[in-house]
Amino acid sequence: MSHPDVLIVGGGPAGVAAALAARAAGAGRVTLLEREPRLGGATRHCSHSPFGMLERGRVYFGAAWGARLERDAREAGVEVLTGHSVTALGADGTVEVSHAGGVGGFAARRILLATGARELSRAQRLLPGDRPVGIVTTGALQASLAFHGLLPFRRPVILGSELVSHSAVVSCLAHGARPVAMLETGPARLARAPVTWLPALTGIPVRSGVRIVDIIGRSRVEAIRFEHRGRIETLACDGLLLTGRFTPEAALLWQSGQRINRGSGGPSVDQHGRCANPLYFAAGNLLRPIETGGWSFREGRAIGHALALDLQRPVPEGEAVAVGYDDPVRLVVPDLVRPGIAPAPGFDRFQLRFTRDCRGRLALEVDGRTLWQRSGRWRPERRVLVPMPAGIEHAGQIAFRFSEAPDSSEAPVFSED
Amino acid sequence: MTSATSAQFDIAIVGAGVVGCATARSFARAGARVVLIERGADILSGASKANSAILHTGFDAPPGSLELELVRAGREEYLRIHRDLGLTFVPTGALVCAWSAAEAARLDAIAAQGRQNGIGDLALLDAAAARRRMPGLAATLEAAIEVPGEYVIDPWSAPLAYVTEALALGATVMRGCELLSGRFDGDWTLQTSRGAIRAGTVVNAAGLFGDAVATRLGLTPDFAIRPRKGQFVVLDKAAARHVPVIVLPVPSETTKGIVICPTAFGNVLVGPTAEEQDERERATVDAGTLSMLQAHGGRLVPGLRGIPITATYAGLRPGSDRKHYRVSATAERRAITLGGIRSTGLSAALGLAAHAVRLHAGFGGAPRPAPGAVPRVAVPNLTETQPRDWQRPDHGEIVCHCELVTRREIEAALDSPLPPGDFGGLRRRTRAGMGRCQGFYCMGRLANLTRGRLAEPLAESLAVGEEPSS
């Protein structure tokens, strides 16, 4: 059993930034566990600058960032252990780990989870049809290309139209695969210009508002059937690329019975990124799907700093206040506020997402008083940031209320990306 | 002991599902020279790849039926041999749950049938007692029958172990080998997609194609396969704490109904549906049914609500135009048919295998001596109730993080006596890619580790000059 002061699970941008910040704020022994052979997380194979990639004809430059993070962490005195896969979280701060040598244990004063997010699988999307080879996510595609020089298909249908979907198009084109079409099940594409020019420029047809009705293929994908404007169309292809629709990688929390934020799919956290179990913290895309590597890094830094200060205080007791919200608000992070703890240096804003494109008034009510409100149009693909009012840590009741505008005339967009 | 023939093989078994694999083992143990032929790229390519993984007691089988006799015999043999083969079982027990007064009124009759079937330890429970056994059951529960002997097993490692033992005893397994026709002239000549095979006796264990194979053998089939599709939803391992017991419904006249069942791998599955279809090749899932199954699970066990889905799948049960097994032997043609094994094949397989050996003895002929010593064969444990490889030193690394599959396990499967023929076979042998991310993290590694080893490769190598720089 190893006994660091701080144990960080996950070596992506959020985890490394948290480790660096904790060390900088005076935390003693900081150990970072990463199950892959290198640090960097999704940035090792994934990038969101597709035009730069198109010009370079390469998608791997994220790996250089991982190497830099690793060097920074080691230089800051963080004990970095790669190839270490956490298999169980104990409520008492003990953690079980498997590594090449077998099973080991850690007992830390505080644990920070930064396990990131992944794209929804075929099963979670409830896609119909056969289950042949050739159905992969962008993450699997880009890791296959970047780490193994392997291409899982030549003529995929791309499902999804987020930023990452367009990154997937670039990955395909740069390696000799030719996407057959881009299909979006929502009413409209989720990325915006200039990214969305890419399919048109490269001659890839795009359809929105589709419903996948069948995946056909006995051993490998042979065709995708979908409904579009009341008609069934069939696309011959040799793969289906599932893009976007990220979900937090929260399996360890689910299995250890920790409190889940049902809106985000990640852990419930308070204004310091602290989980319902006060020995645990969380940061990065584990908290919600999904922000950039840069955002995750800044978030990890703030939570790592808060965690280091927390080491010098007794573990908070008492009930946290749950942040309420109405439909069509999909998620609020943080969704807890612990009494008596000022937000700084943790979160200074609530992060919200909407389930659908709508207009109306969003209001933050604290102890029955409206402390913030805004009317406008709210889109599901955009993050909404609401500053935490001064004194929020003394509130007994916190809720986001939404009144939908009966008249959906044009209104300015206040949400921020 | 089995009879001798001058042909190349004593026994040709058509179909490497769980019944074919068990039958290969039993005949090989009896000293027969066995060939097992399978149309698919791997064993368990048909009905046996998708089931609910329950080792049944037979409490609800038709009294006096061959199915009851063989389920009981198969189960007893499994419990006798499992440890030697590296297999295990999870003694979950089952609760037959009545969710309405009408269903509750039928429990007495079900319990009486179970006792008549020789299952003495089942007990009628009121709702409170049933919820003490499984606190997660919804408040709408009326009453239940506890059947302590219903267990959960690994449905793929068991047949793999049977066929591996047959291989160790000298059996031949031919995959990608479709039976085209058969002619009997005292011995059988089987024409297959991989050439002719001579065998003394043929055993039809072709599952979904049982009637078609009978026709190709020139035997007039006395049954017609009526495929019945079952869709399943597999819930994340977080669901396991809510479902320690198999939750069975009160069965209807036509189906055992939708089960909520812990798996030996630590998940919970909800299914199967019972959808009649003519199609035998395709078992597709559909979104509406999968949502229904997910909602059904949450209604009966409220703790399952919101728990993420790990996998979805569909299988076809090789039912026939009658409810019972269609088992027959034709001595003058030296042919045995193990057909219409609708939904209890996993439990009854070893019983069916022993039954086939007995039927064959009735054909007469000079017996072959049984092999002196049966080689020791054990398959790797994949269940969560026994130690896994990731808990042992020097496993190399974990490749599939969701299911904690090590590189050593994958390499061992690829180098085993019966390496996986396709990705499905690798998944069933190791659980790699079976977990919640369904390959998001590990597909590239798996594609790399399986280069050149699978009938349908996971990926192709980039051309020279296209390789990554990192």
C-alpha cells in the first residue's frame, strides 16, 4: 500500500494540470496514475483544429502535447505511474490498481478523478441492425491511425455532425479513406462554419434529421439504411463511424456507488470540484461532456489548487445543497454547493447545457431571490456560463428556473461557446 | 465406448454450437474419432452466441419430457465437471416474480410442477419475504417462488472447454465448413465446402439449420425450424448490486418471458424478447424494443433506472413447429438428430451429448475402447467470481480497460488449440471489447494484436508512407 497525500486518476490535461497546481500550492506527495503508456489522454490522438490538420495532412500533433505534459509533471515532482489501471475506489480513500506487476493499493488523503469522456457506443445509441465488424468511434479510429498505423475501413458512413465529426472526416481523408456521407440524427448540424464547409469542399453529402433504420452486414458492415424526409435510403459502405455524443467515463464512480450527477453523467461535485464523498475531487471532461483540452487544463488547475488548500483543513462535514434545475436545462456543473466554503479557487461559474434549441428566460434563484437572469435563445451545443453570486456558500436553496417564451420570435443569443 | 468403422471418422457432428461442442466431447471421451464441422468462422456462431446464460434446474420444463430429463442430466454433469475444465457457476438462485394478482394465482401450480419435476427446494414467498431476498424489487411485487438451484454460468467458456477437451482427445474441428450433402452407403460421405468427409455416423446439431441439414443428408426431417428472435440489453456493472438474483417472470404458454439476470461477468442483462421470424441468418436489434427492455428493467427493479447500457444483442432460438425437443435416431442410416433445442440448450448440452452417445450405442457395431487417460484441459476464467488474470503478476498490460483483459490473455487465446476465427470469437474467449466503451479505448490495440489472425480483420495497415510519425 502506497500513501501519497494526493492521488490523481487520469493523466490527460485536467489530471496533469491538477497535479501541477497541487504541487505548486504546497501539496506534499502527489501521485498521478495513467492506464495508458503515455500521458496526454485524448489529446494524444485527437485534435480540434481540423483545418490545420488538413493543411498538414496529419492528425497526430496532439501526442507532442502529451509528452510536454509528462515532462512538466515529472519536473514538478509529481510521481507519474503509467500503465496503472484503477479497478476500484474505496469510500475510505483507498484505491485498487492493476499494473504489469499485478495488483496494488493506494491510500491517499485526497483523490482527484480526471478520467475524461468517451463517445457513446453503438449500444448506448440503441442503433438497430446487425453487429458486424467496422462500427467504430472517432476515438478508436484516431487511436488506430496514430498509434498503430491501422485503418478500420475505406468507405465509412459518418454518424454525427459535431466538431469531432469533422475532425474524423479529416482523419479519414488524410489516410486514404473516403467517407460516403455524414448523417445527423438531430434537426441540424451541430458544428458551425467554417468547419462545416469541409464536407461540401470535399464532396461528402450531409443529411440532417435522419433516423438510422438498419445496419447491414454479416461479418463486416455492408450498408446503412436510414430514413430521411419520409424516404428510406441505402448507402453501401464498409464501416460506420460513430462520432461525438460524449459521455463522462464515470464507471468507477457508478461501481463504487458514489453520487452521480444524472444530468451530466459525471460525479456530483461542489464549488471546489469535491464529490459527495469529501475525500474525492473531480475535474475535466469527467464532469460533463465535453470541453476542449485547454478548458480541461484550466479546470484541472483550479480544482487542483482548491484540493491542495483543502489538505490543510478538516474534511467538511454536513449536507451539501443540491442545485436544482428545470427542463430544458440538461445539466448544471457544479451541482452541489457546500456551506461555508467560498468558491475561489474552485469554480467561479456554473456551467449549464440545454437539451434542445429553445427560447426563454433562464434565472438563478437563491433562497427565493432571483440573483441572475437572462432571456434569449439557447442551443444544446453551446455552453452557458452563469457567474456564482457572492455569498453562494451561505445559500440554503439554489435553483435554475426556466420559462420558455411562448412566442419564439428572433432573440439575441446569449449563450457562449 | 463407440463402434468402429473403416471410415476416416467414427462420428461427424454438424454444427459447433453448445450442443455440437458437448457432443464432440462426449464421443471423444468414449473413444470415437470425431470430426466437428461448423459453417461459421468460429464455434458458437449461431444460436449459442446469444442466450441468457442460465444453468436451469428444469423446474418449469414439461413434466416427463425428454427436455426435463436432459436439462437435469446436463446440469448435474456440469456441476460435476466444471472445476476440472476451469469453469465456474454463480449460485444466484432465481425468483419467479408475480406482478399481479392473476400471476400470483398461478404460482401454486408452477411450484407444484417444479416439485413434480424433482426440484424439492423451491419455496413460495410473500412479497415481503421475496424483497428480503432481493431488496431492489419494485413495490408492485405480489409474491414469488424462490428456486435456489437456478445458477448463472459463462455461456461461451463452457462450450469452448467441451470442444477443447475433444481436441485434446484427438477430435478434428473444421470451421468455415458448410455441409452441402450427405450419402449413406453403410458409412456416410459428407460433401462440404471444404471437401469430402467419410464418417460412420452423422449427428445433426445444426441448430437453426437443423431441418435444412436433415434435408441435405437425405433424411426426411420430421420437424421445421421456426426461428424465434430474442433481443437483450446488457447493463453496466453498476447494475449488479441491484440484481443479486435471477428475476424470472411468470411464464406464459408460449414463452419463458423477459428475465432480469445477473451475469457471471458482473453485468445485468434484460431479455429476451420472443419474436417469431422466418429469417435464420439475421438477428437484428431495434431501438424501440431495446428501449422497452431498458424501461422494463427499471420498472421491476427501480435501481436500474438511469444505469448506462453496456451492450445490446439479439439471438435466434432454434425452436421448431412443436414446443418439445426434436431428438431422433435412425439406426439404418446411422444418423442422430438433436433438433429443436429451443431455449435450454446451454443447460441440457451435456445431457444431450450423453443421450447421443447412448442412441449411438443402440446402432450396434464393434465398440472402440475408451481412451486410457483424459488429458487435463482447462479454459481461462473470465468470470468475476474467480481470480482473473489482471490480478496476477506479469500479465503484460491491460488492453481492454472496461473488462480488464490483459495482453497475456489475448495472446493466449490467439495461441490456443482453437484460436478465435473472428472478432466475435475473440470477444467470447477473452471479453475484450465486450465492456461499456465497446472498443472506444482498445479497438486500435486489438486490431494491432490480431493482425492476420481473424477471418475479417479489424483494420488494414496503412500503405508505406502513410504510417504515423508518433
